[in-house]
Amino acid sequence: MNKLREILKINFPIIQGGMGNISNATLTAAVSNAGGLGTIGAGTLKPEDVEEIIIKTKQLTEKPFAVNVALSVSPYTKEVLKLIIKHQVPVVSLSAGNPAPFIPMLKEHGITIICVVASPKQAMKAENAGADIIVAEGYEAAGINSNLETTTMTLIPQVVEAVSIPVVAAGGIGNGKGLAAAIALGASGVQMGTRLIATKEAPFHHHYKNSILAADDQGTVIVGRTVGRVRRVIRTPYADLLLKKEQEGITLEEFNLLTTEDHHIKGAVEGELEQGFINGGQISSIIQTIPSVSELFEQMVTEAKEQLQKAVAQL
């Protein structure tokens, strides 16, 4: 049996990426109910808001789900981790910071640890600290990315070689061919964010979903590179504004003010694409439908199996 599925007690080797402050119980539960691992992204949400989402998710699914904590982003890291323990959330995903100080406490409560990394070195450190699963994310992915800017296809085999625990591929994956490619590179599964935005259950504004469907190969851009804050977003009027500001010369403080979670919610939830941004990965260019999460997973696994069989026949 696939080791990732065995550890997480899921039917499909598919994990939902943490979506920060736009996370919600509806999509998280839909992913878990469909056989994947749904994930709540704590982002910069206040502990009481995270707790509300956890409680609602538990009402909507009896399946395992995770909470992602971006360690250096959340001002409430310790409080959120206590909530995860309190509500017996079975899996935690740690990103954007050193997970080592927090892993022993979580392990004491039997919580499975996923660590998100951007390099083999980070992966080895996470494994040595006690991680159970590594998510290796290439910079094709949506949202805040590593300044290393390593692509998924080169990152995955390096991380697989560097650690002995299951590796999950993230960044640029949204269909069965991507799943097959990840498995062929040695990964045990995939993590997706952008593809799950464009599903029936995702409670985001139709302007967000339609922007993903309309994106071509140049449909996403990197903003924040000039100030050391690499973020991949869908190209919208607001993204163009950010790029213009960078060309004119912007400070890190000014950039941070223009990319607060308020601006994120403005774009993703309220659909105000001239006043807020929407995260989106390079996979946007091949997304053309809005299926249910269950339909998506079934299609992906079927396509992946067919693709791997075709690939073997070519050798």
C-alpha cells in the first residue's frame, strides 16, 4: 500500500494545500470526504477563528484532516498549536519556519507531522527533527514561495534521494498527468491548491474561479521579488498595480501593506480584482473545468494510472 495513504489514513494520495486566511470548513471537509487530506490554513487568523473552522470541519466530516501553520507568518503559532491538540486534529502541516521546536510537543499527542520544504537540506533537517512526511514545493506553486525558486521537477527527485520518509510533490500539479509525473519522480503523492479553488465546493468568488479558467501560460506572475517576498498570483489589474509599484521602486513595508490578507480576501472572496490579489499557480493554464472534488480525484487517479501504463509501453 502507498505509504502516504497508510500514514494519513486516506484513499487517494492527494493533500490540499493550506490556503491561509481564505481557508474554510466547506472545502476542507469536501477534500477529506472525497478521500484526500483536507487542510485548514491558519494563516494570520486569530485563534478563535481557527477554532471555529476546526469545529465546523469536524461537523462536516469524520475523515482525517490537517491544519497548516505557517510558523513565521502566524502571530499566534503557539495558540493555534494548542488548539490542534485540544481538538485532536490528527495531522499538522508546518511551513515557513523551523519546525524542530514544535514537533516534540505535537508528537506527544500522537499528531502526524507534515513539513513543507523548498530544498533537500530543509527536508533532511525536518526528517531529523521528527517529521513523518515531507511536502516539497516548487516555485510553480501559488502564493508565497521560497526565494530559492527551485522548480518542482528538479526539487522532487533531490528530496526523495535525501530522506527516507514519504515525499509529496507540490507546485504545478492539477491533473492525472501531474500525479503520474510526481509518482515517477519518486514522490508518494501530491499537494494541490489552485486546482481545488476551481471546484464546485470551493466557496470562493466566481471571478476568482473564472480567472483561473481564463489563464494562459502567462496567466500568473511573480510579485515581490524586488523586496525578497516571492509570491505567485493570477495576473489581474491589482497584480499589474503591484508590478508597476515594484518598477517604480517600492519598499518592503509598502509591499507588505499592499499584500495584506485583507487584500487577499478582497480578491478571492469578494471578487474585487482591482482592489485585491488572488493567488494562483502555473497549473492555472491547463485548468478548464470546475468539477466536484470527488469527480476531480477519481479522474486524476484514473488518468495517472493510464498515463503510467502508457509511459512504460514507450520504454
